[in-house]
Amino acid sequence: MTYLELQDQLEAMTAPGHWMERGHMLAELSDDFIRAAMDVYLKVPEGAKKSALLIMPFGGAIADVSTEATSFGNRKCRYWCVILACFEAAARDASIKWIEDVQRAVKPYAMGRYANTIEDELEAKLIYNSTVLTRLETLKAKWDPQNVFHHNHNIKPVVTVPPKAAN
């Protein structure tokens, strides 16, 4: 299977309609995790039957790169669990509740998050270690000190106070 064919597998599932996703990085696939995830996954609401719980393997070359080398955190995780809610407009409220229920069930087994699959508020400490977060805040202060680009998952610029002049 080519990479394009792999990516195209989700196309039929997500359109037309609405969708929402959440994700967690996992250190392992324990029996407890699988039970907890399946218990809530099987309660997918009517109007959202194309929803999915994807568990993708990580590791290999991804884990070979130092965590400090890039802004992608949690390189040591072994799996990435993505919860996709694909729903019709009439099933919006039930689908949002469902994805929140799945997320609550999965979260205790997570070792971190990925920025593209989080809620509205950036959970930076679950995504980046302190070294990477400090580097990103410093870069943000240099390139976007006024925080103009704040409508995405935002890292706020570090505000430095210049030293007072000696009298």
C-alpha cells in the first residue's frame, strides 16, 4: 500500500459531515487501556457511526531523534491513540459528549499529547518538555512578541523585563 492510499482510507469516513478529534500518546497498550477504551467506544451515538478510535504504532526512527531536537514531543511513546468523532449535525451534542467520555477513559493511560489533537487550550506541559517549551517561548518572543498569531494552539512569548538603569 502506498502512502497516498493509506491517507485516502480516512477520506470516505470524514466527508460529508462534521468531525472532531482528540489524541493521546501511549507508552503501552495494556489490557486495562483496551478495556476502558472499548467500553466507551462502543457507545458511539446514532448519527456518528463513522467515528473511530485509531491506535497507530510509534517508535523506530521517530524515537531515534532527540526530544530536544525538534518541537515534536513524546518521541519515546510507543503508540498514538486518536479519537475521531465523525457526525451529522443532529448528532453534534451527543458526539461531543461521546468524544469527551472516550477521552476521559483514555487519559489515565496517556504519557502526553500531540498539539494537533488537543482541546482549545494548549496543554503545553503534556506536549513539550521544559527545554523545548522554553526554546519555543523564546522563539515566539523573538518572531511574534505581540502574539499576533494567537488564534491557533498558542505558545505565549516570554516577556523579559529589561534591567533598571543604575542611578
